[in-house]
Amino acid sequence: MKITLWNNNIEKEFFRKSLESFSTREQLFYHVDDEYYAYIPKGSKLEGQTLQSRNSLIGQFTEKWCRELFNPIAKKIGLYAINGVVCNEIGLTRSSSADLAFCAKDSIEQKPEDIKLIFEVKMSIVSNYKLIQSGTIKYVGDYTEHKGNPSLLRSDSMLKAIGKSINIRVSGSKGATIPILILGNSPITKNYEKKVDYLRKSGVIQSFLSLNPNPTSKEYISSTSGNGFITINNGKQLFDICNNLVSNEYYYFSSMKSKIELGKIISLANQEKDEIAIAEKFLQLINE
């Protein structure tokens, strides 16, 4: 499946469209030494800040972009790719909806059983650009050359994604069967390398994905040993991940029981007739 992943031209497109839609340069760029930059360059005396006025704009842009990217994948699987999915039963309210989801029905309001895959979008402008007087957007360097922390390089982005996923998981049994993917367009920091693998292994999140195959020419974490973080390089890889998650039945469970209790549960579950029945009995007993 041929798709266009995140790249510098898409970032330039965001700035062009935003300026055409009456956003001001002050809303989109930092004013540094009488010039306008997407991020404060390293070497400047100014501190790296967060341009709050740009956050909502890039959030809307990336959520729509992700829907367009994933729409052909969803169609091929026989589902709908929908922004802003609401399902109160699993903690997806109108104020905290799913950024994107694969659903069996074409509607914002969904029942838990019709949500097949949830995506949380944590994407931003990654590289640095300068606004030229003519209105041209000029690339000036990758994320290693500016003071910002874009996308999954931000601790608050990682923590918000983890928190929202946990909220879905603890909302009840109906939130325990839906896979969750976090979408970014940057690498992760070394600090989160082991954490993302643990989150995947424990079932809280199925993976953090970067949809940007070329964030820098320098060395960076492209994937982790346990696949808690993966950089996507082509459409087939992305399709295979999504198709695998919606084609198999998963169940998240988290519990703390004594070894004696666990032994009894395993013994009782093993009396069932086959693997599926054993798994169902185990999940029933461990949640009692």
C-alpha cells in the first residue's frame, strides 16, 4: 500500500495553509532577531518556549492528516477512520474524545463493541523553518538544531498519552479489549526507551509509532527492542500493524494477587476444554 508519510514538505504545507487561513506570523513563528522561525535556533540567547497559539492549529491539522493517511487502511480492513470519537462507557467524552479511531460504524458517537482501534495523536512541527519576506517557508535545520522538543520528545506529550490510555483501560471490561496506538512524528528520548516497552508488554498501549521515517540525518532511536516504539517506513508496515491489532482478540488485565490465589485461578482455568475457554475463565476469575 503506497502512502505518503510525514516529511518536511507537509510541515511547510501546514504553515502555508495556516497563513492563507488568516493566521498571523506571530501566531505561527517565534520572532528572533527580526526574523521569524518555527523554533528558536540553538545558539540564540532566547529560551526555548512553547508557542501556545500554534498548538491548537497543528493539533487540528495533524488529526485530519492522520485520518486521511489511515482512511485507505481502514477501508481495506472494512472499517471507518473517524476523528473525535465519543464513547462515555470507556472514558471518551466530548472533552476528551479519541483523536482517531477505526470503527465499524460511520459515526462520532460509538458503542464500545464498534470501536476496533484507538489512536492518540501526539504530533507537531518537528524541524525548523524560517519565514522569508516573500512568504516562502525555508527549511533551516532538523530538531537537533533548535531549542524545541517536538512530538514524542516532549515528556508532557508522553505522559498525557499514557494517562489517557490508562483512563480507557480502567474504565471497565469494555475498555480492556480495544487496542491503543500513540501516533507521533519524532523519535523518543532515551529516558522512555524501557518505559514504552514495558507499557507494550503490560498491554496498556500496543505501541508508540513515529510516522516520520526521516526526522534527522543524525543518530536517533528508530525502534526499541520490545517494539514499544517503532518508526514507520512504508505503508505495508503500517497496514500490517493495524490489521494485526483489529484481526485478533486482545484483553488487557491488571491485577495484584498472592501466588496462592494465582495458583488456584490457573488450576481452575486449566480445567476448561480449549485455549480460548481457558483464557476466558482465567480473565473471569482474575477480575472477580
